[in-house]
Amino acid sequence: MINGAVLIGSSERRTEATFYAVDPSNGAQLPTAFPEAGAAEAAAACALAAAAFPQFSTLEPEARARFLETVADAILAIGDDLIVSAMTESGLPRPRLESERVRTVNQLRLFAEVVRQGDWLDATIDPALPERTPAPRVDLRRMNVALGPVVVFGASNLPLAFSVAGVDTASAFAAGCPVIVKGHPAHPGTGELVARAIQGAVAACGLPEGVFSFLPGTTNELGHALVADPHVRAVGFTGSRTGGLALMRVAEQRPEPIPVYAEMSSINPVVMLPAALAARAEALGKAFVQSLTLGAGQFCTNPGLVVALSSPDLDRFVVAATAALSETQPAVMLTPGIHASFERGVDALARHPAVVKLAGARVGEGVNQACGAIFQTDAAAFLADPTLSHEVFGSASIVVRCQSAAELEAVIDGLEGQLTATLQFDEADQATAGQLLPALQRKAGRLLANGWPTGVEVTHAMVHGGPFPATSDGRSTSVGSLAMMRFLRPVCYQDLPDPLLPPALQAANPWRLVRRLDGTREQA
């Protein structure tokens, strides 16, 4: 049910100021008015989250896992209304959103299983050695504990999997942190449906109401108020570099600074080596365009840069890619603002004196439609102008021709941090690939061999992060079970009596965890 409400714990609020979503497929304003949450709502939600934290953060693993699974079940129970709402507010097609709903639910269930296993606690015990000489050792016990309330900013491009119940929310819940979601203004109805499902799961599991709140709104002031609130202990954000940096500044200026885990900007270079191009240039060109134009290019892992040695085989790749793009139908972008930004970025590349536009997709007749574009420049020009390496969010990419291996290496060395880096190579290229890997490893959080970066598996081994500006903290990931570590911190307990220790560290091991005892892993 979509009523247009701010959800603070179990209560609903409305505000005098309102806003409306837009159907990007036709530019029409949608009928439901949504409240503009502000500083008062932010303060109330954060205080309620702080009150819920002591109980929620100390739940036994089984209870927290059941809560995550209850959220997953509640999202599925929304049914087709969720898909219809997301289609209307995002312009994304039904199959894509149905797949994204599966991913969202599976993320929650993955974290539930991780919570049950208990490894994330990293329970470690170094018993006292009173007889040790020349000095006895005290009893030391360590485990991870939740940080505290977390603010999550819903993303525009994944209205389910990176939004209200997306991976930031799921991983914060798994860590034991209450969550306040700042809903994305592009899909407030979809956000409210999911928020009500979470609200119901909180009640069904008998948890404190402050475990979750949902604040829709369009203003920067709302986001800044949430990040600045003294009850908040961490932030999860997916969006633009400008937005991420603004939130980081707010967090840094607090009397007590907090971490902002921001995923911001990446062009995801694809390095094509000579033998691979010689063997399959045409196939690579077609596959590249499929990845580039997937979802109108609105993925953070979109291949926005191709780097290769200039050769007739690279010419073949370019011919195949331009032919494939010219047959591609335009696709509706997520919002009018994103479409306008894409158009500005494409126009800037087209007007650059050192850049040639190779191809564009077919021009559509509707509004907010992305016409994909492929550009080309040489390594010298690319290295001379840092703006050529800036992300154009959408289906735009630039091919950089290098005249030597040294130029290719210089292009890689000059790149900013990335979410992904891909090598296309055959057996004859393997030695060269091995030489390039150390530099690519310094630049990216995920390295791919003979694949394409779009598509991020939700698994234990996945890393969806990278050095700045791909993310604000290159030691973290926002996808996969490791994501919950962003919202935990280690605490050591020295010589505490057993009854005062957390259950994870007590002698009886009531949670039946696998723990590390004096450096050796013991069985539950």
C-alpha cells in the first residue's frame, strides 16, 4: 500500500511540503504526493534507532537471521505491485526488475546464513597464563560488535537491490545496526512498499520499532541532517562523486567523525591484448556493446574505457562495435536529470578536439532516452586531459589507441581507482597479462579475465569496491558477505569475569560458535 508517508519506527508522519515522482518513459508527473522529510523527522528517526540499538545489536545470531529472512519473505509477499511500481518510477523493464527482486531477496538470505554461522564475530580467546615467565599473561578475549545506527541512501539505478532493503541495509542489519533509509526521490512509491514490508517484519519478530525508519525526500538538507546526527555511526551511499564527497565532508566536520562508505565513480577499463583481438575482434566488439548498453549503461560497472595497441585488429574491433551500436535501440534512462547529465557528458566528448565520435545508437522518439555513443582518442591526448577519464553515467565509452606497450602501461598507471578492470587475452598474451596485473590490482577491486564487468554476483568472494574515487574506502565492499564488516568494530575484553562477557566469549560457548582459542580454531 502506497499512502505517501514518512515511516519512523512503527509510526507514520506527513509533512506540509510534498514532492512527486515522474514516469521517465513519458515525463509525466505521477499522482501520489510524498512528504518531504526534514530535520525534525531525521532527528526523531535517529533517536529511535539509538534506543533500539542495545537490544538489536545483542540479539543471538538465530534471532537476527530469522529477522532477515522475514524481511525477504515480506518483500516477496508484496507481489506484482512492487514490480509495477518500480517499472513506472524507473522506466526499467519487467524482466530486469523481477531479476532484481530475486537478487534483493537472495542478499537478505545470504546474510541470514552468514549471521547463523557466526564467523563474522571473529570470536578470539587468549587465556590467561598466570605461570608464564618472566611476566604472566592476562586473559584477553576479542570479538566484533556493531557500530550503531546506520544511514543508508537509496540508489537511483537499482531501485530494489541497492535501495530500501538493498545490500547496505541488509549488511547493516546483519551486523546488528538499526537502519534509517533516506529514500531515493526517483522511486518513492517503490521505496514505501519495501519500507512497509520491513516495518512489518520488525513487528513480526518482536524487535524494537527503531530498528528501521524510512524518510523520503528530495533535499540535500535531509541527507546532511541524517549524516550529522550524533546518534548515527556510519553511512552507506551509492551515487555520484559530487554527492558522496558532500556527505563525506559533513561526516568529517562532526565533533565525532564517522565513516561514509560511498560508492561513487568508475569507468571500468577493459584492456584488449593483441592475440585476443587477432583471434576474435568481431566477437569482442559485439560483446562489448552488449555490456555497454545493458540497462541503458546505468550500471556502476559499465565498461566506459577500452585500451589497446593500435593495429588492424583493433580496427576490426571498432568496426564490429560501431556496427552493433548502430543497431541498438535507445533505452529510457532512470530520471530526466540522469538523462540530461548523460547528454552533457556525450556532448562534451563529441566537442573535444582530440576525440572522434565513432558511432551512436539509433535516435529514439520518446523522452529521456539514451542514445549510446562510442568515442576514440589516442594515448597522448588521454594522458594530457584528465577529464577524458571522467565517468559519463550511461552507455558511453571511449577507445584509447596506444602506439606502444609503454603507452598502454602509462594509461593504466594514470587511471583513478576503479571498481573493475578487465583483461581480454589469449594464451599468447598471457605473459603480457601477467605483467599488467600488478598495476591493475593497484587500481581496481575486481579483476576480470575474458569477461565483461556488468553483472555483480552476490557471493562470499565478491568485492564491489575499489580505490578512490570508485569508493571512499578501498578496503571495503558493498556486495557480498564481506559487506557487513563495514558496520562492525573489534572490542577486546581483558580479565572480565565470565558472567560479564558477551555470550560469544563465555566459557560455555552458548551460541556454539567456532572460535579461535590461543591461536587455534576450536570446534563448537
